[in-house]
Amino acid sequence: MSWKQYALIGLALLVMLFAGAVVVLTSQVQHFYADKGVAGSYLAARQAAKNNDPLAAGDYYQQVLLANPQDMTILQATMQAQLLAGTIREAQVSATRVLEVLPNNRQALLLQAITAFEAGDYSRAGRSLNEMPRGPMSQLLEPNIRLWIAIAQGDTSRQEQALGQLARASSFAAVSLSQAAHALEISGQIEAAAAHFNRAAQAGGLRFLFFTKSFGAFLERQGKGEEAAKIYQFYQSTHFFDPHIQAALERVKNGQTPPIETDEVINLSLAFLAIGEVMMAEQRIELAAAYTQLAFYLDPGNDQTSFQLGQLAAAQQHWRAAEHHYGRITHDDIMFREAQVERAQILNELGATETAIALLNGQIEMYPDHQASLIALGDLYRAHHRFAESEKAYDQAINNLAAETTDDWHLYFARGIARERTGNWRQAEMDLQKARRLSNDEPHVLNYLGYSWIDKGIYLDEGLKIIEQAVAKKPQNGSFVDSLGWAYYKLGKYEKALEILQRAGQLEPTDPVVTDHLGDVLWRLGREFEARYQWRKALAFEPEEADRKAIEEKLLLGLGPVPKAKPEAFMPRGGTAI
């Protein structure tokens, strides 16, 4: 294990956020809470933490503390929950109580330093940092805080000291170096700032939104708009569309120059936001949420921070919290339209599908060219089997395209699915073929097109060929393997079909379609008892209504005779058909 890995583990322990956030207590302590009548609150707090609901966990832990206000285990759990919930003021109060018993508690001292910094009490913030024990935190958090304290106080000596620490950072180098670069630009040291930005880029900074925005804005201010546009375009080519990057590209195009941010509190907030983004990319969701909550506390007006908190809450399936974070983003914010799309998806998860649809339709009425809203609406209709309505949304999105690009394959793929499900196979096939060309044989497109041909009894040879391509690209995809087995079934090669469908069943053991197909091939092989067993299993896996009726009919009557091959003259083009 590398030093960096040990440092990250140490940092996770220092911030005291861990998966599940379960507090382990001895049986004696649990009996104590039972005797005090707060066992219910204690258990509810543990369950809320396990369910990624820190706000509820903090409230329940507060009730537990009524029984024993000095219990350090519960106090620290309360502080952790409050930090994750973003109730930083309450967390700071808990931190004060923790420090009365544990004066060197790192997390409590960090919270005190941040709240003091936000209040402009730089001396108290510095004292809290001085009292913190040395460790991995001193290589990441402390120099960032000390840098902006020194700048706020005009202390050039301590500013240089903090810059030196940030320049030597090996963990989260892109964060530390970009913070140092920004501070150097503020002080007029442009060459040094450029050197730090370039080092951060070499350390992988261009993978992240925070760095791309910061470095690009720096280049723009130095009159290097073309270079800035290149890194913005690189980010857009490797990530989903981002409104902030698009706004930056528009700014370069119009010859505008972004102002430099000099507010110390906002700049420290950006440091925490950046750490949160890196943690999120590494799937350290609890840590990312903690840092992003600190960023929000320092600068609640940053729409990117609220959006990131929404993403983190959604990643934990904490839908109401996610909807709350997205809902804070206003009409005037750059992220507003994207946030509304996310809100609609969250509302659908909460069961408010019609509200979600109304929200997206309202968005489209205001912004008819907003592709994300149109695609989200089409996807939402399609998820609820409202295929005709979904086709209309995709139609509008496709009509908005100025020119087709390879990235647009998914639109034609989605519309092709909608058209196929409404019975409009001729146009559906055209869409699927276009998606195939634009995507350069994306395996999901190959599978859907091939399966559709096979299921309709046409172009079996070609369908088999392209499904084999899909399986070769994604051999562990059970749906693709099922399609391949179904192709052999349609060709009458039942032994081969059985072998492949059994593998599909191992990959997708509870999929009703795979199980239904396995029953069909067993029936054709004369293993009727086993076939009916598979069909009953398929019913237990809750198939779609039309499939359910077909399976019930097969349980009663079995399968009819094997369809006869169609004469070649009736085929629209070459291939095998039945």
C-alpha cells in the first residue's frame, strides 16, 4: 500500500466519516440507554445513519444525549451527522462540547477553525489549527485554510509559508496547486501562477471541472482565449455537457474576460468544493458530501455547490435531500436548467411522475431548444411505457440538431425503441440503423436491432452476426447473451440455444424474459415439465403485462408448432426468415 493510500485512509479517519456511520457501542452502554428510555432514539439514529439520512440521525442523537450529555461516542456521532447534513452551526456547537473533553479532537478543531474563519475571527481560526495534531490533514486542509487566513490578514510571510506547503503536496495535488496558483495570480505573480497551473494540469487536473474552470479563466485573463477554449473543449469532449463550461466558451467567443475572485471566504469554499469533486470521482461519497457541505456553508450562493450536493444525495438514493439541493438553484443561476432536469428525475423516483412531467414540459415551453429537458422527458415517458409521447419528445430533440454528430446516436436509438414499441417498425429500423452508424456499432444498438430482427423472424443470419458482435464486446451482459441464445432458438438450433440461454440465466437469474426464453427452448427439446417450471419462475419475476399473458397461455397450452420458413420471394432483402 502506497503512502498516498495510507494518507487517504488517515484522512478518512480524521474527518470521521465512514460507510454506514454506525456507532459501535458495548452491550453495557446499550443497556444504559434502554434504562434511560432513549433506546428507541439510539436505534433510530443508527438506522438513519445507515440509510444515509444524516439530518434525521443528528436529531435522534441529540435526543440520546439528553440521557448522558457527556457521552463522547454519541457526541462525536452527532457532530458527524450534523456535518453531513450541512447543519454546520449545530455541528460547531457539538464540536465545542467535544473539545471540552477531548481538546485535541481533529474534526472538532477543524470545524472551529472554519466557523471562526467564516466569521472573520482569523486569530481564533489560527489557534484552532495550531492545536490540531499533525497528520495527513496538515498536508491538505491546513495549508489551504492558512493561505487564505494569511491573505486576509495581509501576512506575506505566512502566505509564502502556506504556498510552499501547497506546492509540495502530493495528495490532491491538482487542488493544492490550483489554490496556490490562484493566490499567486491575486498577488500579481503571473509567471509563478502559470507554473503552478501547468504542474496541476500534469497531475491530472484537466479531468476535473473545478480545475478546468480555474485554469481556463486564468488563461483568459492573460489574453490566451484560444488556449482556454481548447481546455474547455477538451473537458466537454470527455464529460457530460456542463453549463459552466459552455458559458465559458461563449465568453471566449464574445471576447469577454472573467473577473478574478479575491474574496478569501469564497476561495476557501472553492477549495472544499474541489476536494469534494475529487472525492466524488473516487466514489468516496460520504467524504465528498462532508467537504461539499463545508463549501456550501462558506458560500451558499454557488450554484455548482448545490448541484454537487444534489448529485451526492442522489448517489445515496436520498431523494428528498437531492430534490432540496437542486431546488435551491434559482432562475438566475447557470445551472438552473440542468437542476430542473435533475429535480424532475428525482420527483419521478419519489413517485410524483406527473409532477415531473409537468416540470419538464414547463421547462421546454420556456426553453424549447434545451436538449437535456427534451431527452429527459422522452426517457421519462419511455420508462413508463408511454412510447408515443416519448417519440414526440425525441422528435423535437432531433429536429433541434443543427448537424448530426457521433454523440447523437443515443437520440436515434431512443426514438427507435419508442417507434418499435408503438409498432412502427419501418421507421424504428431506420433510426436503429442510423444509431448503429453514428455509434460505430455500439453493442446495445447491435443487440436491440439484432434481437428485433430475430424476434420478428426476419434477417436471422444478419441478426445473429451483429448479436455475436455485441456479445464479443460485452460477454458478461446477460441481455446480449439472451439475444444470442434466442437467435439460435429462432434458427431451430435448440441444443446450442439451450447452452447459451442457460449461461444467460446465470448472468441474469431473475430476468423474466431470459427465464421465459429458457422455458421455450426446453419445450422444443421435449422437456415439457422443466419448461413449465421455467415459465412459472418467469411469472414470479413480474414480467410486463403482455409477456405475463403470453406466459400464462403457454402454461395452459404449451407452444404451438414450429413456424415454417417464409418463401424467399416474400423477403424484403436477403437473409433467413421464418
